[in-house]
Amino acid sequence: MTFFMTKDTTPKTVSFVLPFFNEQGNIGKFFEQLLAVLAPLNTYRFELILVDDGSRDGTLGELRRFCRSIPLVGPLTAHLVVFTRNFGKEVAMTAGLDISTGDAVIIMDTDLQHPPGSIPEFLAQWEAGAKLVIGQRTNRKTDTLVYRIFAGLFHAIHNKLSNINLPRGTGDFRLVDREIVAQLVTLRERQRFLRGLFAWLGYEPCIVTYDVQSRHQGRSSFTHWRSWNLALEGITSFSTAPIRLWTYLGLVVAIAGFGYGFYVVLITVLYGIQTPGYASLVSLVLLIGGLNLIGLGMMGEYIGRIHAEVKDRPIYVIKTHETF
Ligand code: UDP
Ligand code: MG
């Protein structure tokens, strides 16, 4: 019997997970740049997964026009997935990953902040064996000072409290091998912080730097409040340190309280009853009351998340799913 060493010539498929929320003004330019980068990479097949995350402008019309206008034959296929409402970027990316079939999946923003020009480098690292290629921005020029300070604090706190490490300056822009995508789609928690979930899976990332661009048109949907909530999601999803803190804080305050109680009794025994005490009493009541409320609030953060999980609702609702 003879064995032939045949080289596998079936082209690899690369999927793109592309979330859109009110990106009407960016779609034309985004696809123009993306397709220009993909055209020379003709050894691959590409699968574009466009997720319309409940846009309220002309995004859906633009996406549909794009899907119909380009010759989506041969090496390029497209899925147009439309949510019933805005579920948020983390959920939009989740739906894209669920639907994707490629050997690798690239996730990127569609407002041209993530330069399509970096894609060949991502692919080169993947071909060289990397299973997870993460884009790291070389500057924070598009961020406000407040945002930069909070982003720094978030990374420091998150990486300290949880066992997983999120490298500074990295976001959702990444290439993920099918092996990892297959693992990720089994994580069905409703409150999602996707880059944390990827890090949780534990694969060593290969970091590729890119020059972050300014948003082509429109405004970021991530207000400070929304970013704050995402940061809370990140920390509470991967660490219970914030609630465990209360055990120790409670212990310290209790010991101090006993100490003070002992002191008051001693003074009374030694010098008789001392009536004045309003200031110390009020400050103690306020201190303990305040600590109780903060502790309760932190419990609430976790209980709210348990509540969301036990309801066991689907993560998203798809209105239409067209394939081109
Ligand atoms: N996005 C989304 N759903 C949302 C908000 C944003 O799918 O609810 C998409 C948006 O279309 C873009 C990406 O997520 O492709 C990043 O959003 P944005 O530019 O608003 O955030 P930033 O770049 O400021 O973090
Ligand atoms: Mg953006």
C-alpha cells in the first residue's frame, strides 16, 4: 500500500464579526477599506457577519444595500443578522461568534477606529501558530483625560482582583482561532464582558500593535456611564473580592467598636457617668450606617447579576437573518 502526502488545498475561511449600532455614515467607507484589504488575500475565503444591533438610523438599509450590491460569490459570503432592539455591543459580538463558521474569526469595530490595514498582520501571526491575536493600541489620543484615568484604574484593579490578565490598551479588536471560538460559545452567561471571557479561557495571546483612529463619523455610544457599567461587569464577572472585602472591613470595624466600648465602660467606672457624647455617638452611627449601605450596595451588584442569570433568558433576539 502506498501513502500519498497530499497538501490540504481547501482554502481556510476567515469570518468577520462586525457589530453595527447607528453607523449609517460609516458603512460605505468601512466596507470600501475592508474589501480593499481583503482583495489581495485571495488564498482565503471570507465570511462577513454583519450584526445590526437595533440601529435607529439608516444603518440597516445601508447594510442591505451593501450585501446586495457587491458580488458576494465565490470567496465571500455574508450574513445580515438584525436584532429586535439594541442589546449592546457585547451581545452583538456574541451573536456574530455564534453564527461564525470560519477557521478564524476577526472581531472589529465598524466606525473605522480599528484599521483594516492591520488584518494581514493578524493573519500572518495566526498562520505562524498564534491562536489568539489581540490588537493593542499604540496611543490613547482618541480618549478624553477622564476616560484615560478610569481606563488605567480599571485595568489595575481588574488585573489585581481577578486571576485573569487584560493587557493595557487592548480591546475587542482581535483574531480568534476556531479552537477558542468553540470554547467561548459554550460560555452562556447573560452579563457578558467578552474580552474577559476570552482571557478567562487562558490561551496565551499574541499582541499586535495598531494605531487607533478617530471615529469616522457620528459619536461613540459609550458614554462615561456605559463604560463604567462595562467596567463593573468586568470586575464582578471575574472576582468576588469586592464582597469578600466586607468580611475584613467588618472585622476591623467590629474590633475598633469593641475597643471603644471597653474604653467608654472603663471611663465610666473610673470617673463616673459623663453625659456629653453627642459628637462621638453621631459620628459612629453615621460611620457604621454608611459602611452598611456600601456593603449592601456591593452585595446588590452581585445579587442583581445572579437575578439576571437565573432568569435564564436568551442572550439576544434575532428579528431577521439573511444570507447572501
Ligand atoms: N456598537 C454596537 N452596539 C452598541 C454600541 C456600539 O454594536 O450598543 C458597535 C458600534 O457600531 C461600533 C462598536 O460597537 O462598531 C464600538 O462602538 P463605539 O464606537 O460607540 O464605542 P467606542 O469605540 O467609543 O468604544
Ligand atoms: Mg468607536
